[in-house]
Amino acid sequence: MSLFNDIPPPLSPHPEKSVQAEIHESSQSGSIYTDLDEEMIQNRAYSQPQSTNQASSRKRSSTDNISQITDGNAKQMKLSNLGFLAVVRGYVAERKGERDEMQDAHVLLDDCSKDFEQLTPKVSRVSYYAVFDGHGGRRASQHASNRLHVHLAQKLPKGTVNNFDKEMKRQILESFKALDEEFLKEASKHKPVWKDGSTACCVLILNDTLYITNLGDSKAILCRYQSEHKHHISILLSKDHNPSNYEERMRIQKAGGTVREGRVLGILEVSRSIGDGQYKRCGVISVPEVKRCILTNDDRFILIACDGLWKVFNAEQAIQFVLQVLQDNNIRPPEGSNKSMETYRFETACNKLASEAVRKGSADNVTVILVSINKL
């Protein structure tokens, strides 16, 4: 049984160069992961999220390279880094759009290893990037941006753990549960009760393993170079949660809620969120989708953005837009700047993409995070 909906990397051309951190798993037969073959990653990579319609007046409230080594009854799992530790750096751009208030929040932590120093397996780098798209106010998104990584640091497995992967996912889910309960408790203290809610799309990087968690309709995309075809592809790392989805709709209806015009009770356009206390009794939940992906030598950058971007861009369009900026030799740091060419171009790409979303008619808040990926 698979614990994560993993995104598999291409087969490593140099498996002997893998740098591995040991993870001990309790003795059991069979893998806890369901392997996805190369054909499946090709199909997934080319699938594009559909563009959404014009903004509404209310906010749309691999198999990773885990190799198994059997030694008698004991089984040891090793987490592959494919021979390198990627250097990652985050960039962000925000636009209020036509909204009266900026309700998005974000987090960029290129290196938060000290906060996770007791995490097992021993890791040499922990990074964390997140976009929180608020609706009905900015308090839920701000609370999530301030507190989610704190909960993760407190709850993720420490010391010797028999089944790291199972415990990792369990504690990610527990962190989201604690975050939601914490905000709802605070919201209930106020009169009138706060009705704010927020999506969440987070990428936690342990060494070169991505753990992607999301609630709602913000998205994370990976840009990967496909050497056999000599072009870049976009890999969708997250899954939208909207009431139109069959499983989401069934859960809402079983809880006594209704879905009208693709919205919970005809109002809220997401079926999972932080906050939104008035909708929790109607089947809206705070359980995130959790996926995992191993970075490869062919990965260029990660794009995380709220639906203000995805209303006017699909994944492929957004990736190509960024690549055009990164490859534009006319874009250079101004004379006297101490910024590197890469830093300046990623900053420019981030700002241009957010501005272009507004220019193309996205009336919503727009937040764009780019995470550059380089070989050390």
C-alpha cells in the first residue's frame, strides 16, 4: 500500500553515485509504496490542469528512488539523493490585483535545518516554501504562514523511528490538524466569529526529497528537462480540491452539505481548507494531499502559486513563460548591482509572471514562488 501519491523521477543514469541516508523500517513483507513506472511519469508530466474561468466576486473560498535492501528478516530502506545535493533558493512576487485587500500569505525558508535538527534520518538541509491563499479575510492565511512550519518542526519524527515514511506522513497530517484546530479555537473567541479560510500549498525539502502538501486549489509545479526529447516538461506536484470532484462532493453530501454551481452551499469554491469553521460541519476538511518526489539532475525549478495565477495560466504556459525570461540574454542585472545573473533573472521571472497574470485579467490576489534548483 502506498503511503504517498509519489511522483517518480526518471531512471537514474548513474545509480552508483547515489548518496543515501538510511531509514530503518519495521520488518514486514512487501513494499509500503506502489511503484510507478516510467510510462506513468510521462503521462503525468504532460497532463495539464485546466484553465479556470474569470475570477468570481468571492475567493475560491516518485515513487521516489527508495531502494529496499533485504538482510534476513530485517529490511532497510535508503533514500537516494541521486549523487548530488541540490542548492535551492526561493523567490516571491505578490500582486493585490483588483481586490481591496491582499489576503495571500507565503513563507520562504531556504535553510531551516536548525529548526529540524533532530529530524531523522540525519539531513544536511531542510527547506520550506509555502503559499496560503486566504478568503473571507487574511487571518487564516497569516496564521498558517506563521504556524504551520512550527507544527511540522515539533511533530515530524525525531530520533530512531522504525517506519520513518509512515510516521512522516502521519505527523504531516497531524500538523495540519493541529493548525486548523488552533485557528478555529482562536476564531471562536471573537464576536462575531472569524469566518476566514485559506488554502495551503507547501513544499518541504529534506536533502533532495520533496514532500508536497496541499489543501484547496493552489498548485505546485516542477520544471524538469527531458534530455531524450531535448525540452522542458511541467510535472504537476499537487492535486486540486474542489467540490466538483466526485469524491469531494460525495463527502460533502454525506456530511449534510450541498454543492451548487461547483461550490459548497453555493458559496465556497474549495472543499478542503484551513479555517472556514462555518463549512466544517458541511464536509469541508483540513486533511491535505501528501505527495513525494526526488529531485534529479534534470530539475530546473519549482513553481508554487495561488489560483490567481492558474485562472489565466495552465501549467505548461506558466513554465514556458518563466523559461523564456530565464533564457533571455537581454535581461541582466543593472550596472553596479551585486546580484548574480541567475538571481536577477529568477526575480525578474517571478515579477513578470505575477504581473502578466494581472494583465491577462486575473482579478484575484496573485502570489508566485519560484524555487531555483542547482547542482552543488
